[in-house]
Amino acid sequence: MALKESMEQMTPQEFKASIETIMGFGAQRKFARLLGRDDTTVRRWVSGARKLPPEVPLLIAMLWERHRMGLPLDVNIERAIGELRKEVDQPSA
């Protein structure tokens, strides 16, 4: 399965469960702040009113690994998104 296809398969329910597991109480607000987005945007993703941007599932995977390893979740999102977009645009052979 291509990287782009796997990123687009996260459902709103999976998104909500993932951020709640990683970030705990107030997950939607915390995730919005981490991304520099408005809380309403994340609520729309959770409800399915708006489609998740393609980089969000990969960001969640990165945050999950940091959470699992006990590392802080405060990452440079701009840099991470840039790196993820490069990977999507130039998949490895």
C-alpha cells in the first residue's frame, strides 16, 4: 500500500481515539495548540465535517512513538510536516 493511501485511511473515530490516548484529558484542545490550529478545526476533524489533512495521521504516528518512549510531545511541527511532505512527494523505491 502506498504511503499516501495509508495516510488517507484514518477515520474520525480513529483520529479521536488516537489523540485521546496520546494526549489524555483535553486532547482536542492540546492537539490544536500543538499544530497552531483553532480548536474548532480539530473538532471538525473529529466529527468528520472536515477531512483530515494528509499529514495528520503521520504526525499522530510520530507523537505515538514519542509518547511510547516517554519523550515530550513538544515537537517542531512545522519541521515535521515539511519532512513528512518530502517523504510523500518522493517515496522510496
